[in-house]
Amino acid sequence: MTEALTQIFAKGYSQTIFEGKHCWDWLNDRSHPDKTNSRLGKSMDIQTKFGINVPDEWDLAPIHYQVDKQPRFGKYNPEQIDAPFWREMVKFRAGYSVARDRYQDTEYQQPIWGFDRFGRSMNLLPDGRVIEIGGYQENFKYDSDFWIYNDIVVYDGRGDFQIYAYPRDVFPPIDYHTATWVDGWLYIIGNLGYLSDRIVEKTPVYRLNCTTFEIEPVITTGDCPGWISHHRAVVRDRQIHISGGKIDEIEQDKHIGIDNQTEYILDLNECYWHRVSSLDANGSN
């Protein structure tokens, strides 16, 4: 585990250390002395944060781009992806536009796989591994490169990483969720996702086995938040506390995000939701 991640863990980030914008802010911390701002990835010194050996220059044959340039779902739970193009994109944290420019690709009928994403989660595990889940690229209604991912990237803490993909019916495209580490599992709660995937009054919950990387749904009962996203999650005594965020509702046949003013608790022993209290505008009881 690198010194930078050791410092983060020492501050108490034992669950989701960053989601969405906060993940982006940390990766692009301009106060960091080794911060890079190259066009390839527009991101960070990955060697410092994740211990990954990044080449000085992009050096990947066009054939690898042509074979693996498009996003796809996995065939198994999980399927490890060793595609050189995907791995290169992860190393540089590069977005689809970088790849399009690099390979002079002007065909816009299908999206390009990218790793410059928003709405993903990032977790630092006690053993030094880092896991990133999902996220989306771009957000323009008519942008052919818009895509919400359901893949997972695992940094092993020793300078390497693995990419895992999943069947869509096992793990849906996901963004603006939380991922909370409990006893060897990451509990993945909430989702913004595609409109067609949203089920009002249901809260999606999955858990990732941090040894096998299999994902399974968690069937819950009780008074759940509904289709929640952009929220916060904190674990205490095998209870995950959910607060803030947006809850998807339908008004006049349109999906709208309503501010969540209630705290909820998911009891992992019983997989039961409890509605705890309503919060005022300042987030206090």
C-alpha cells in the first residue's frame, strides 16, 4: 500500500472513501506534489496513489483498439478482462475522447470504452487493495459515447490491477451508489442508472465478495428509501446508515429526483430496512 493510501486509511476511511464528485476531487488533488495534468487521463500520478507503473507515452497497437474499443457486459460472474486497450485506459485514467483522437476514430455509432468517469465509488480495503465500481462517461442526451458501466477495477496494492465485468442481469449499470466494506464484503447500495432500470420504491442492494469478486443481490425487507442515489453510507455494528442524496419519483410520467430528508438503516443481520428520522434542511434531526 502506498504512503498516500496509508494516510487516507489512517484518517478512518474504512468504507466508501469517495463517491462521485469527491472521488474526482481526490484523484485530481492539485495540492499533491506529484499531481499530473496531462491530456492522457487529465488525472493524477497513479504511481503515487495506486502504485501502478504507467508508461511515459501511450504505446498500444491500433489492432487492440479495434478489437476491444466498445463497452460490453461480462459473460460470467465475474469475467476477468485482460484486454490490452482497457488496461491501457485504466493506467492513464483516460476518457473515450483521448482514445478517439489517438486512433483518429470518427465513427460515432457506438460508444468507446473509457475510464474518465463520474459517479463511481472507490474503496480502500484493510489489506491495502483499492476497488472502483461503475460510473458513467459523459452526460449529453445525444452523445453516442454516453455509457453507464457495471465493471469493477481492483488494485492489488502491489502495483497491478484487474478488471472484472459482469452479466447485465447479475449486476446492472450503476452510478452514484455507495459501497461499504463489512466483513469481507462490499455492500453496494443505491443507483441512478438508466431510466429504464429504475424501479420506484425499490432500493437496489448488492454485495461483492472481496475474495472471489462474485456479486450477488441482497434481498431486503422493511421501510427502504426507494430508488436512491447521490447519498452517504456509514456502517456501525453491521448496520449501514443511509442519509442525504436523491430519491427517484415519477410525477406526470417523468422521473424527478427528490431530496432525501430521512435517515435509513439497513440491518445486515436481518437484511431489514428501518426508517429512523426525518432531517431538517441543514441535515440535523
